[in-house]
Amino acid sequence: MKRTEQSSYSGIIPRIIPSPCGTVYPYSVAEQIQSGEIFTEGQSVLIWHHCGFAYLYGACEDRFLEQVFRQFLSPDCTLTRRFILFTADPHTEQFFRAKQGLAFGTRYGFTYPESRIPQPRPLPEGCQLCELSRELLSALQGRITPQFSWQSPEEFLRSGRGFCITCAGEPVSWAFSAAVSAEETDIGIETVPAYQHRGLGLLAAEQMIRDCIRQRKRPVWACDAGNTGSRKLAEKAGLIQTSEYTTIRTLK
């Protein structure tokens, strides 16, 4: 398995095929919109996004899967960033379930109906909605922020989009493009704990959906099966669950 030179990433694009795992993250790397690495061996492909999400394409025979395990998933690995493998392929899942030291989960994918556009609704008194700027980016504190999936603020400001609700001048809820391809935008969202359950996350998500539609990109969403809050928010925002797949990571 060898690392592909960035100058050859465009040649990988035709090998990315639709699957329940989605394609926005792999395309974002292959189209060189966001940072990540691509590894190949023969017809087998591994795409590893900057945020740690990883996808397999091609033949992916046991020999290739063994290399993926040893290099990225073995308990002995010393990676400097996370690696979470997504798969909906029964053979791939069976191969890794025979290994020791791995944790398996389930993830849901959502898409937004093309015929709908969420209508703007009033913000609570004292709150404002604005586009994410460099200044706001540096002020965001949380687990799901653009820093999660973009290598740098410059990369995000060049190719990403996002919106933030502020209250008393402080950012309290935001929605942004966690991944961008030529056709889709995956929406990331977070609300600070003190402002949760007030509908702010829904307002930010709806603004992001409207922006995606204006940009002629299909809004998509994904969350772990156990993340009930994210799932319910996606449904309130009008997204529909369209897929289910397996996540594989090192048990540490």
C-alpha cells in the first residue's frame, strides 16, 4: 500500500462509488477541497480525511485489509490523529471483527429532500445570526467546530461556509460545512451547553441548509446511532435518514 501523490488525486475520483457511507468526505479529499491522504494498492483505495474518517473502495481483498489494520487500526499503532473506518461491506466488517482490540459502532446518514427549502424564522430576543468569520472561528469553543474537519482557518474560509448565532456578543450555536464536495455539503453543528434546548441549533441548521441550496449543493448529515440529540435535530430540520453503516476504530 503506497501513499498517492496529490497531483494524482483527480485520478481517484472515478473510483469513488456511491455507498451507504456517503461520498462527500472522500470526494472532498480527491477533489482537493479539504486535506487528507489517499493510499492505493492495485485496485484497492483507502481515503483518509483530515478529520479522521476513512473510506475503502475497489477490490479490498484480505491482503489490503490486513495492511489497513496493521498501519491504522492495530492497538500497536501510534497515529497522531484519529482513524475511524466506515464500511457497509459485509466482508470488510467480517474481516475486522476477527481482529482483537477493535470497537464497532453504527452510524446513520441523512439527506435533505430536494423539493423543500426551510423558511427563515425569527431569532430569540438578544440573539443575532451571522456568517462565520475569522474572528468568530477563533472564538468557537467545543468539540464540533470547523477545526474538527478543516486543516486550517484559511482552508475553511477559502472553501467552507458556516453560520453562528451569538447572544450578548458570544457565539452560542453554529452550523458549518464539515465536508464539501462538488455536489454535497455535510453539515456539522454544535450548541454550547448553557444554550441547548432553546431551538438555536435548529435555527443555525436551517440557515446552513438554505445556504447549501443557494450554493446548489445537496445538504447531508450523519451521526452515531447513539447520538439521539443529533438524530432528532436532523429530523426537525427536515433531513431524512437514508442509510446505516458500520464504524471501526481502535479500542483504546
